[in-house]
Amino acid sequence: MDRFDWLRKLDVKVVLDGGANQGQWVEYCRQIWPDAKYVCFEPLPECASNIPRDDKVTVVEMALGDRFGKVSFNRSSFNQSSSVLKMGDLHKKLYPFSAGESTCEVEMTTMDEWCEKSGVWPDLVKLDLQGYELQAMIHSPRVMMKAKVVCCETSFLELYDGQPLFGEVHDYMTQIGFRYMGCIQPPMGSPEDGTPLEEDSWWVKVV
């Protein structure tokens, strides 16, 4: 059985990709939902400019989070590790190539704010916000109420200062009516000893 079979059965017409980087996840997802429309949020212009665009892909150069307006953003020397949160000591120790940081200002919005203004509401929400996923979800209750499926990066150890870990995200998702479906790809393990560090956790709305 194809590991994507259960996902293909979901009626996904609009995908919101938070933390799109250079569009890698969209290309991956289009193998499952080739006819869906994708809205990609990426605050770093050098990354957003590389996201492939066509009539089904919209790019929004903003961060997703818990407020609307300009925020301080920690730009990592490895752009995929950039975050609103400061990188933790464990992250720097395990991945020293990503430890260089500079601070910049980016525009932030909430999912609810953007979706209300645009009139576009996602069936699938994907968040890879480097430790800021739970804050983004909590502050967009209308999007979370309408979503059918969520893919959220979750960590088992603290890689960013103050980030919620898997257990806290699991409790929140259960409370708002989602069921944990596991991860499709293996969790990312520590380069030192293989200890699981984080995964892309999948959740579906319980009907």
C-alpha cells in the first residue's frame, strides 16, 4: 500500500504552507494533490524569490505567528533554521553550520488575519516555523476550525529557546478535535547518537 493513500483520499483543494523556504514542501505535496492551490508564506526574500510560481502557487513574503506587524527575526547562517525564536544551545552544538545568527525585521501576520482578508481558507495547514508553530495555531482559531488536515513540525528536545515540545502540541491538537496520524518520513535524529529530535507530525480532523 502506498504510504500516501490515506492522504490522497482527503479532499484538499487549498494548502497553506507556513515556512515555505524555497518551496521544497510544495513540490513534494503536488505529487499527492496536483490540482490543489498553494499559498506559501516565507519571510526571507532570498528564499521567497526561489519558490517556483505558477497559476496554482501564491507566495506571501511574511512570517506566520501570533500577531500582525513588524517583528524581530533571527536569520540563521543555514536559512532553513531561521526563526522568530533564538536558536538553543543544543541546536548550535549539533548543527554548528547553522549557529551564525543575525537579526532582521520581517512582516508577520496570523493565519486568520490573512485568510479573512483574502477570502482563501485552507483545507490543509503545513507549519514549519522552527519552534513557533503552536503560537501560530493558537492565534488562528478560525483557520484551525476549518482545516481538515495539519502537518506540523514538532520537536522532542528544545532546539529553540522556549519552544513547545511534541507533548504540548499533541495536547492542543487533541483538544481542538484532531487525531495524530504519525509521520510519513522518519524523524530527524541527532547526528551524535540518533536520538529523535523532531518530525513532521500529521493530524486529521475527527469527524
